[in-house]
Amino acid sequence: GAVGDQFSIAVTTSRSVVKLGEPVELAVKIKSNQRLDTLALGRLDGEGGLPRDKFTVPAEPPTGELADDGKTKTFKVVAQVTGPATEVPALAFSYFDPTRAAYQTIHSEPIALSVAGGSVVGAGDVVAARPSAGGPSAGAGSQARPAGGDAVLDGALVDAELALSAAGHDDDRPLGGAALWLVLALLYAIPIAVLIARSYQLRTQSQREDAAEVRAARRRVEELLDRAATAPAREVAGPLVAALRDVARILGHAVTIDGRSESTRGGIDERSESTGGGAEGRAPPGIAGLLARLETESFSPHAAAAPLSPDLRSDAAGLLRRWVVEARRTRKSRAARGAAVIVVGLGLGLGGASQAAATAAEPAPTGQLAGALGEARAAYHEAMQLTGNASARKAAFARAAAAFGDAARAMPGRPELLTDWGNAALGAGDVATAALAYRRALAIDGGNPRARHNLAWLRSRQSDAFRPAEGGATDALLFFHAWPRSRKLLTSAAAFALAILLLVPWSGRRRRGFVGLAILPLAVWIAMLASVVIEDRRPDDAVVMDDVVLRAADSAGAPTALPQPLPRGVEVTVLERRDMWTKIRLAGGIAGWVPAGAVERIAQ
């Protein structure tokens, strides 16, 4: 996007005195006589930029901020000083000049930089180190703890947990994505399906028993109808009437006194008058009329020798078939409604799980990232083994912190990796990045022991005015609030499944003891869901990344809100953003304004 005939470059730094391993912000301002909407800036390290043996810059290209007229674009880059630099060298900027049909290169002015050495204590020095005056071992009459981030490392990293995560575990993270939602769906769907199926089985048990009785009665009628074709009517008519009455009773058809038959079961409503004559050309007769005709024919003069008339046999067989079909249709409709409820419930649960899993899936780490992690761990171990050269040790920690930071940004959501990043930054003396990494790790897994320990260690070295309040008895009682969200969801789903299985009437009726036992898992289920719903993710929490003056208004000329600058690593709450300023509140309740680039939110 750098095409034109007039360009200029100017570079400014946030400060000119830094310690080895600390970051410095560069503001690169490009001006032209035309709009710079498409202008992009590449990496600042390498040839024509910052020397790689002295500075480390982020892997991703910086995002520029366009001025109102569109002809000035400012890029802000945070470079970490990793070597003995004496200046920010002149930065080269190339553009294509169409009037000359050639590339032109311009340079910024170099900026003097003073880099002071630091002391970082390795594993071999921790045992013999002497605690600082403000450390936890000082007596009641000792001096107050130092407020600044530099004072944290004025002695040794006593009591800090500097161990890295186990090899291969830096990619660990709480269960999530497709696996989490599939397990949750199964834990909820399977117990509910079991409860519905068992309840339906018990509710239809009498119907199944009735169905067996119906089959026996129907076979009895069919046998009598077969005999009625050859046997005398007087021998068959009486048993056939009794068999038809049994079928009517089982199916819920009551024969009334006035000759009507009514259905009282299964939603069938049948009322018919007794009619005479054949079956052809008329509606099928009701059971009352049919029984009357059977009884009449059994006493006819020819009943002792002649079988039942074909019309009677046809009417009886037709009525039996109609009753059986209606009963089957009723049972099938009930079964279909029950099955539809189960299928819809399972479909909704598994469909929601699949949709959530599709949106939550993340790509696996690439081989390049795995190699970068290996280099970061190697640099970290090198720093831990260096005991004679404090500057080299600190530079190694800084290289490890830069590599861990790039990996953490490329693979978000991994608390172990974030903790490793925080440990490397702590070793490099960058307490702001360390506090930010620990807070981000705890936002994912509030029970991470290394992050909790080291963050508490950092807070213990801060002034009381800047130190966040520690949890009390309530937090100890509601310890599960610190669990990862996925663990709470899984615990709630498992408790729900156990409660439902205890409520299933396995023996035909719910046992009072099992119902009482189900109260406990139901309480756990409610507690876990309530913790998920009411949990405060603190999206406005942030960390002060550089020593900065807290002002009473959003202006560089406004009076200060505190007599001393805010030290790096202080945890604050963002209240408001206004142009290039951010209003924050300290743990002690004091509020004020700082430049927007001085704080970084914990939420990503």
C-alpha cells in the first residue's frame, strides 16, 4: 500500500530508560500526501529494523490507526529488550515512487536508549537468597512492602513456584468443544430416556395384560365361528354369545339394556341399533343386536340340525375384526406419541450438542508451534541453569517469555501454557506480563495451583493500596466456584443423571429411600448450575503494563490522583474508555485516568 511520491517516517518511544527483559512501546508514524487506507507495516525486526539479538517483537503485524484526514497512519509495536542495546536504530521504510518508476527508502531518526542490567535468581540461588526487607519473613517492625514491580525482584524469587508444566502438558486445557457437549447431552438424555421408557412400561403393563386376554378371547371366538359352519346352531350359539361378551368386556364395550352397545375404552365411541337381516347392503350391527339374533336362532326349529346362517357368522366375524382393528389403532397412537416425545427430546439434545461442538472446535497445534514451544522450554531451562551471569539469565528468560507468549496467543484457552508464560515473564522481571498471564490462566481454570500460588506471591509484594482483597470463609465454603466452567457443567450433569436414575421406579414403584437419596444429587445439580449462571467472569479486569501516572481527568495536564505512579503489574478494573484514555479503579477504590495503552484487559 506504499505507493506515492511523498512519504515520511517518525518513531517515538514510550520511555528511554529500561531494564533488560522489559518492554518498550514504539510509535511509528507514517505520513504521505495521499490517503493511507491500505498501508500495512511489516515486522520491525531484521534488516533495516530492530536487531534480533537485542529486541523481540510480536509475530503478528501491527495494526495501524488512521488519522482523520487519512494521510497519517500510526503503528504501535511493543518490543522487548533482550540484549544490551544503546539505541533504537533508524528504521527503514520503502515505498514505490511512480513518478520515478523506482523504489525509494527513507529512515527514521535513531533514539538513544539506556538499558540497565537486572538480577534474576535461578533455582540454585533460591535456597541461599536473603529475603528483602518487605518480604513475608520480615518482622512487625520491618519496612513496608515496595509498591513497584521492580522491587519485587530486589532480592530472590523466594517461595515462587518457577517449575514449568510437565513436558507435553502445556497443551492441556479443560474439556471443551465437541467432547464436552456430547458428554453433557448423553448425561442428560440417557437418564431421561430411561425414566420415560420405564414409566411408559409400567403405565402400559395393564394394557399388555389386556392384550393377551384379548388374543385368547379372540381365538375362542374364531374357533367357535369355525365350528359354527358345520356344527348345529344350538351347540355353538350359546358359547359364541359368551365369547363375544368376553371380548366386549375386555375391550370396554358395554351392552346397554336398550339394545345399544357403547365403547368405554381407548377413545372408541360406538352406538348402534340391533338390526336384522344379512350383512350385505347395511351397516354392521351392534353387539346387542347380534347377540339377540344369535340367541333367537339357537332356539329356532332347525337349530338342532342346521348350522348358524352365513349372515350371522359374517356379522360376528366382521364385528370382531372391527373391534380388533380399533384397539390396535388406539395402542399404536399412544405408542407413537410416547416415542415422538423421546425422539424429539433426544434430537434436540444431540442437535444442540452438535451445533455447539461445531462452533467450539479448534484446530490442533501445528508442528511449527510445537517447535516454538520446544525452543521456549529450552530457553527457560537454560535460564534456570545460568547462575553466574545475571544479564544472560534474564535475557534467556525474556526469550522464553516471548516464545511462550506467541504460543499462548496462537493456542488460547490453555491454562498450563499461560502459567508457563507467566513464570518466564516473572523470571525476566516483567511482573506485568506475569500477572496478566496468571490471571488469564485462572480465568480458565481457577484451581490451577501454580498460577494461584505465584499470583498470590506477586500480590503479597504489592502495597496494600494496590492489592486485591483475598477470598474469605465464603470462598472457602463455595470452593467449587473456582472450578473450570466445563468441570461444573459435567458435575451438574452427572448429579442430574444420578438423581433421575434414583427416581426411576425399577421395581414397579418408587422406593421412598431412593427418593430421599435423590435429594442430595439434585442439590448438587442446582448448586453447580447456579454457580455457572451467577459466576462473575470479571470482563472489566485489567493489568497495568507499564509505570504510569494516574490522573484525575482524561488529559495529560490534569492533576495526579496519586502522589506516585502506578507500578507495573497492578490489577485494576476498567470503568470507561474515552478516546486515548481509560478510566480505571484500584483495589482500594481510588479511580483515575491513564493512557489507553498502559493497561491490558485480562479477558481475551
